[in-house]
Amino acid sequence: MRLFHAAALVFFIAPAVAIAAPPPAGALKLSQIVAKLESDAGANLAYIDEVEWDDDGYWEAEYYTTAGAKVKVRLDPATGAQRRRN
């Protein structure tokens, strides 16, 4: 039975991971996205905790302010500008 589960994992779940859409052509480099986020947050930025690509077409970032507040933002891959959360 374990062999069946392992085979199912390989054939059904693994391909879903492999087809994740990358950032579009012409998108800024991740280092440029992070630099823009740092610039936009300014002196209130304590540290960036996480940045990851969302298959819906934007970078999702999480950072903390100097006051300890957790901030989650969605960033446009072409400009680095913040996008509205739906």
C-alpha cells in the first residue's frame, strides 16, 4: 500500500510543483524588488522576513517595522510597486 501512495505522489503531486509559473519576461530581478521594498519602507523597516513568488503573478513579501509590526505586501514584478490586496 505504501508503494501505491508513493507512486501516486510522484505521478500526481510532483508535476503540479514542476509547472509553477515563473516571473514574467522583463520582470525586475529579485534583488531590485527587495531594494525597492527597502526604499519604500524607509526608516520604519527593521528587517525583511520572507519574499516568495506567488503563481498569481506577484511577489509576496513579509517584513517587520521598527515598532515590531508585521507587514505583508504584494509587489508588482515589473515595477516593484505595492499591489492592492484582494
